Amino acid sequence: MTTQAAPARSRFFLISGWGMVALALVSFPLTYFGPMASGSKLFYGLLHVHGALCFAWLLLYAWQVQLAAQRKLARHREWGIAGAWLSGAVVFTGVPMIPAAAMRRIAAGNPEPYFFSGYNVVDLGLFTLMSSLALFTASRHPDWHRRFMLGAAVALFVAAASRLMLVLPPVPPWTDLGSAVIGDAVLVWLALHDRRQIGRVHPATWLLLAVMVPVHLSSPLLSKSALLTQHLGPALVDMMKIAPPD
């Protein structure tokens, strides 16, 4: 009697996790550490905090995937509690970052102060949605959980890697969508991984593709829409303003 060998354990989540960390890290010296060291650009305190939290989340995600690959599931779950709190901190600091950045662009005389706000809303909204779904499915649906966690990581990666697009020669629409295309390519890779490992595309993967790809592709339209530039953007800025004394 012969027995069929079990398929090799996939390294997809491990490779994609650390790969996104590496690419995010590459983008920061060009647009953050370099300008900060040279004094060519000033950064406010909330940006330092939010940036540190986002990179810490990506790093923790890759470490969590590593623990799972090593079958250290008890430690994986322990660190998962820290990850849930860290997700909340990313959202909590990210919401005021959007109007704060727009206010700085207004003060600098930027003719399109809300353009990047559209991308910020998309990235933070997708991260909030996917990290919430990952939390809800963590205990009973691990296959869904790991895919939603990947979706949250892609959302943060796209936001971080967009900095790299800003220092490259402008090539529309690549400059606006380049980081999103790379992130969505990871989701396509996930679908191919599913077909190879389980013989079909997992429903959670279909959900990621159905939600994240169209939203990423529509980001430039949102950033230039009247809804953002005339209504949502100014409303967020007004919320951030401190009322003058009586």
C-alpha cells in the first residue's frame, strides 16, 4: 500500500510578509529619515508617532507569520493580543493625520490640498476594515484570519510604499497607483497560492480582491472628486481647528 506525500507547506505568507516590510523600509530613508537628518523638511510629532506605529505593525505582522510558520502557535496568539492593540493605535493616530496633513498643505499654499487625503482615507479605511475582520475571525476561522491579516498588511504597505513613488520621476498613472499595483499583485499571488495549495481560490481571497482592487483603482477619482475636495476634506479640517477665544 502506498501513501501519497503531503504537499509542502507554503512559504507564501512568510515571503510576502517580510517582503512588504523590506520594501516599506526602503521607502522611508528617501522620504523620511533623509529629509529629517538634513533638515530639508520638518515633521510634526503626530507623524513620528503614527509612522512608528505603522512600521511596528508591519514588523509584528511578519514576525507573527514567522511564528506560525515555525508552528509556535502559543506565542503567535500571545503576540496577537499586542497586534490588536497596535491596530487600534494605528487607526486612532491615523484619523487626525488626514486633516492635519491637509492643513499643512493649505498653509503652504498647495492648490490641491486635499488630493492626497483621498489616498489616505482609502488606505486607512481598508486597513481598519481588514484588521477588524481579522480580529473577528481569529479564534474560529484561521484560514479567513490569515488572509484578512494579509489584506490589512497590504493596506499599510501601499501607504508606506507610496512615499517611494513620490521620489521617482513622475509617470502617470504609475506615480499615483504604483504602490497599489504592487500591493494588489500580492493579492493576485495569494489567489494563485490558494489554487496551488487547496485547489480553489479561498472565499476570503475573493473578498480581498473584490474589495481592495476596485477601491485602489478608484483612489485617483476619489482624490479629485467634489465629494472630497468640497465637502469631506474641508469638513475634516474644520473639525481639527481650535475655536478662537471669545
